[in-house]
Amino acid sequence: MSSTDPFESAAAEPGNAPAFSVTELAFALKRTLEDAFGHVRLRGEISKVTRHASGHVYLTLKDDKAAIDGVIWKGSVRGLKSQPEQGLEVIVTGRITTYPARSGYQIIIETLEPAGVGALLAQLERLKARLAGEGLFDAARKPALPLMPAVIGVITSPTGAVIRDILHRITDRWPVRVVVWPVVVQGDSAAAQVARAIEGFNALGLGGPVPRPDVLIVARGGGSIEDLWPFNDERLARVAAASRIPLISAVGHETDTTLIDYAAARRAPTPTAAAEMATPVLADLRASLSVAGGRLDRSAANLLEGRRGRLSAAAAALPRLGDLVELAGQRFDHAASRLAAGLSANIAAHAQQLTGTAARLTPAVLLRPVDLAGTRLAELEDRLTGAIERRQAGAEQRAALPALGLRLRAAVDRRLAAEALGLERLEQLRRSMDPDRPLGLGFARVHRPDGALVTAAAGLATGDGLRLVFADGARDVTVDGPEGSAPAAARKPPPRSSAPQGSLFD
């Protein structure tokens, strides 16, 4: 029976060994390695990590003497408990295979976990430093806890002792409604469930069927660092820091610290302490109210007593009511006693004044206004008679007005005719005195160069320039005749006749 193993076939026929192709040899070695090392648990330090765009992760595991390449397929990356980082010592499980294209071998990694506590803490410190550098743990961004919450949301396991301790402590201290969001607090899915619970509480609206909590508590009992490791998840820390509802982290015992403790608004050493931190003590509030009420009562009593003392002091400074009434009564009595005498004196004074006035009232004095009125009436009668007579005379004159109007019109016509004749004579005189009128008859005006009128030849000399003004224009001339010639006789204007005079009524 012939063997199908190429290695056995080559050994059986050493002198006539078949020639393998490179591909056949590479895949024969691949099958051999995968059969011999189908499940390997390997410990080493990650020296190089490359995340491909396809989602696969390529890395190198090494120790002080050797190194091996490793691949984590995309489907396995999401299920890793811890993400690969350079310098982290890890324990991986997988299978050994070859990469024929490079004649190399590698490990296909299926699980990856830190090699020990030291490596976990180192990874945690690096993550914490990175988140702190982003300001995720700054106290300024953390909301304050409410003084008296009405609803408290608790995120924890519904079956453990933690929820019973929290509910018992809250019931003892403060009557409040508690809404529990059940989650697992250990294992691979713990971080994702707690993060979804925080986001779910923050998504609740006011007035909905599920009340929106005023404060949240994330609680878990103590355990090893591996048990508490889900609360070091980076996404959970970011969700806790982004919570708009104040969050109290109560994970583990007092000495246990996780990333959610730094991201939360407050950290409680134990779940019971978180319940105390979230709620006031009703008995203490009642005692405080009682003390404040007592102080208020005492303050009010002291205030009233002080005001009462001030009122008493002010009343002591006032006179007695009896003294005020008696003094006023005495003044009234004195006034009443003087009232009769005053009335008698007033009557006597008015009687004396009436007697003096009556003595002056003689018949002549009483009749004087009547005489004055009669005199005034006579004067008015005379004025009325004169007015009537003048009115009658005016009527007679109005009767003569038509004849006077005719005479007045005739007199006005005569006066207008006489004035028109005088105006015509004045116009004739004006035309005769017009200096330009002789120019039309052939005469000319003689002017010097400066415009002065020449009226005599005596003032002219040979060579003087003159300007002759005619009816149709002017010409410049020069004197060249003999001196001493007689000037022409000046023409005199006809004598002005006087206008006829007449009377208005002629």
C-alpha cells in the first residue's frame, strides 16, 4: 500500500525521489504544522501592533530570544477581553499556521488576555493617563449631587446583597422612590450592560411612565482585579463622564479603584456609603427643622419683648390721659365763663354803633339821594329832547340830499373838465421843454468829451474835441474856426399859461 505523505514517499525512494513544487511543499508544511499545533497557548510581549483597514490586527509576540508573528481576524477582535497594545505582556491561544507567500509561520490568535496583575495595572495606568489628559476626570465638569432627590436610579445586579443593602439604607434615611436597572456586574458583557443602563436613564424624559432619576448609583460588591476589570472599560468611563444625571460609583470595597470611580461625579467606598451619599437623613432634617423652629420662636419672642419694652418706654414719656383731658376741660370752662360777658360786650358795641349811625340819618340826608336822582333824570330828559330835535333836523337834511347830489355831480363834471384842460396844457409845455424835440427840426446838441453840454462858444478853443448829437445819431468833431464868434441866440420857451380857476359849486 502506497503512502500519500510526501515525506514518507521521499524516504522510501531515496534514489528516485519525486520533485515537489514550491506550492506543494509550502502547503504540506502548513498542514503538518496545523495538525501538530492546532491549539497553542502562548505567552509573550507584544512588540508591534498594526490595525488594518479591513479590521484585522497584525502583531508580533516576542520574548528575550525569539519572536513570532500573529494575526487576529476581524471577527475575533470584538470578542477580546483586552485590546492588544505595544509593550503589554499577554497570554494568547490559537493555532500555528504558515504564510506560504513568505515561507514564514505565524499564530492565528483567538483569545488574548494580560499575562498577570502587573500587566493589567500597567495597561490601566496608561488608559487612565490618556483619559485624564483629555480632561475626562476634571472636577469642574462633574455635576453636583441633589440635596433631596425624589427618584434614585440604581444600576446593579438584582440578585446580590448589594441591592438589598442599598434599599435598606435608603429606606432608613429618606423616603424616596428607587428605580433599579438590572445588569450583570462581572464578565465580558458587564461593561456594555452598565453603559447601556447609564445611557438609558439619561434618555428618560420628564413626566414619562418611568420617572427620570435625580441621581444614579452604579454598585457592585468587592472582588479581585479580574472581577472588577469590566469597570475599567474605556467606553464605560466615557459614558459615565458624559452622564447628565449625577452618578455615584460604588464598585468594590474601599481599597478598590476603577476607571468609573474617576469618571463619576462622586465615588463611594461601599454601596452602603453610596446610599448615604445620595440621600439626606430624614430624622436629621426633622431635628434641624425643630431646632430652626425653636430658634425662630425664640427670635420672635425676643423681638416682641424688645418691641414691647420700647412701647412701654415711649408710653412712659407721654403725659397721662387724665392730665390731657383735665387741662382741655379747664380751658373750656374758662372760655365758657368769658362767653356771656363777651356776648354782652358785643351786643353793647353793636348797639352803640347803631345809635351813632341812626343819629346821622336826618330827613335831609335821606332825601338827598332822591334829589340827586331827580337831577340826573332831568339832565337825561334834556339830552333826550336835544337828540330828538337833532334827529328831526337830520330828517329834513336827508330830504334835501337829492337836489344837493345833482348840484354836486354838475360841479364835479365842471371841475374834471377844467383839470383835463390844464393837464393838456402841461403836456404841451412838457413837449416844448423836451431837449430832443429840436433835434427833429434839424438842430444838434454839442457835448464835450466828458459828456458836459456846451452852451456857449466862449469856452471853446481850437483843437477841442466835441460830440454833436443829432436826431438819428452822433458825430465827433474838432474845433478849427476862429475864436470869438458869437453863438446863436438861445431860443426861449413860450410862456406857460395858467390853468383856469373855478369854484366847486360854479
